[in-house]
Amino acid sequence: MPIVLKKLLAWGLVAFLIYFVAFRPDGAAQLVRTIGTALMAIAQGVGDFLTRLMS
């Protein structure tokens, strides 16, 4: 992928995030909460797997 295209996509993503947070703060907060919940579930699953693996 050309570097110019990568930079353009990165800046586009940053602009979208700023717009999303500025004009839809409730939606942005819910999205972050959902992602955090999913990451915690993944971490819990990995922890359970490792615990059972070692015992």
C-alpha cells in the first residue's frame, strides 16, 4: 500500500473519530464501553484457559 494512501486513511480515521466524539458523545461512549467489555471477556477466557491448562 502506498505511503500516501496510508497517511490519507489514517487522517481520515482520526477526523472521523473526532467528528464521532464531538457530535455523538453518547454513541462514542457506548462504543468504547462495548469494546472494553469484549476485551475483558477475551482476557477472562484466556486466563481461564491458562488456569485449566496448568492444573
